[in-house]
Amino acid sequence: MHRQRTRLASRLPRGQRFARALERYGVAATYELHERALSNRASRRRFAAGAPSLDALQRQVVESLDRDGYAVVPFAELVADAALHDAVLREGDAFVADTERELRARSEGGEAHLRTRAGKEFVVRAYSWEGVRLGAAHAWFRAAVSDRLLGVANAYLRMWSKLSYVDYWYTVPQPAGAERVASQLWHLDFDDRHLLKAFLYLTDVDDGAGPFEYVPGSQPGGRLGRLWPWTPLGSPRVAEEEVARHVPADGVRTFTAPRGTLILCNTSGLHRGGFATERPRALAAATYCSPASLAALSLRNYAVEDAAALPSAAARYAVS
């Protein structure tokens, strides 16, 4: 019931426009039903009965998310477990080394094993959608379900959230004259109104490495949220000229930052990124969403090795 598409359009080949419109209406109506009355209602009750206890830094992060739709914090400060912090960076470095080895093999005409998606070949992924099994041996997964990160996500979303995506990304620099495509264009993520993504920079990111960009306050409920209102399956692309009409140049936040910077952001607000032109960008990515998300109950990019061993009831719920 949470899927983004049904088989209706394929069953009505002569009425594609009508079928797709009806399909979108049905998916959107289902989302609203689960947001208001079914899935999210139960999740909010769980949060009310077991809200996380936040320290000063976590509260500051949530306040920034509420106000601007994003927060920036050194990963080492939010995840103060030095062993876990170092393990995540080592894990990310290994992914970067493997990716660059495969890219060299491809450039030399050899066989390369690179996980990319059609239309977004500029991003190489560690796991993509191949159903990797994650557990205690995977440092970034452990960080994502830790009280430090999951606690912030749940406090911001005001419910027990689902962890729908865990991965590492390597953005390949584009050749001179290349134009922005796909997620490099301004857009809103249309899966969920209640959305939080974590991006941990594994490399220093400057203007030539395709930094993440965001319009503060454009998240649902934010001060600019009505300019581009979020709707289930809404149009995800916004023309650059339209952004320029409504947002001054200094109203766009460009996240150039050193390795080890953690960006938390509600990407149901207006954002773009990954247009690397001079050097690669590598990061760890995780997505938290509500149980009513259009993909949360029907699609994840991982399976859990031992959910019972996770550190809290909220963590077990996040991966269930």
C-alpha cells in the first residue's frame, strides 16, 4: 500500500495518462491515510512513551533542523565513541580505495564492478539496492542505529522513525562542459513529508567536489515551505531560474566542509548536489523516514543480520 506505483497503468495501455493520474491519486491518498491515522499514529505513540533523552548538543541539532531544515556538526562530536567514529572512517576509506581501483580498471579497458543507477551513473555506491546484509560488523550501520544519531532523527521527526537506506557514495568528477542531471538539479525528495538524511563527508569537499546545497527553511512547515509545497509523488524538479527568483544568492547554503563533517537535512526541502567537476566527493549516507513513507515498508536497500542484538527498542523498530 506504500508503493510508489501500482500495475494499473500497465493494465490500461490505451489510457496511460488517465491510469497514471488515477494511480498517483491513489498512492497520495494512501500516504495521507497512513500519515494521519494508521502507521504514523502508532509511531508517534511509541515516541511519546519512549522519547529519547537528548544532551545539549543533540538538542541544538534538533533546534537547527526545526528552524532551518538542516544542521551541521563534526561527526566526532555527535558520535563521541572514538572507536566507532574511527571505524566508520576506515570503512569509508576502504570503499573509496575499492572504488578508485575499479575506476582505474575501467579507464584502462578492463572489467570493472561499479554499483551505479541508470541516470545517476556519476554516483558509485557501496551497496546500492542489492540487498546487502548489515549488522554489528558494519560501522556506519551501527552509527546510524545508535542513540546518538537515531535519537536525533526520532526527536526531529517526533516519532520512532524507520531507517530506510544505508550506503556509501563516491561522486565521480564530470568532464568539462557537462550539464547537471538528476539529483544535481534542484529538487524535493517526494517519498515522505517526514524525512531526515545524514551525509558524512569522507573527503574534504570544496566547490569543485560537488558540495551539497540546500535552501534553508524550504522544508515542510518551514518559513519558505509554501514556495514549493511538498506533496506525495509531487514534481521533484525546480528550475534554477525559479529558485533565483525567490531565493537570493546568499539564501542558498552550500556545504563546503572538511572530512568528518556530518550534515543532517530534511531533503523534502529544496536541495541539490553531487555536481563534481574537479575532484571526487565521498560520503556515507543514511535516510530516516516515517512508517508512512512511500518506500519505507516496501523497499529498503539492506537486510539486518541480527535485529535482536540492536542496542534499543527504537533501533529494532527502525529496521523492522
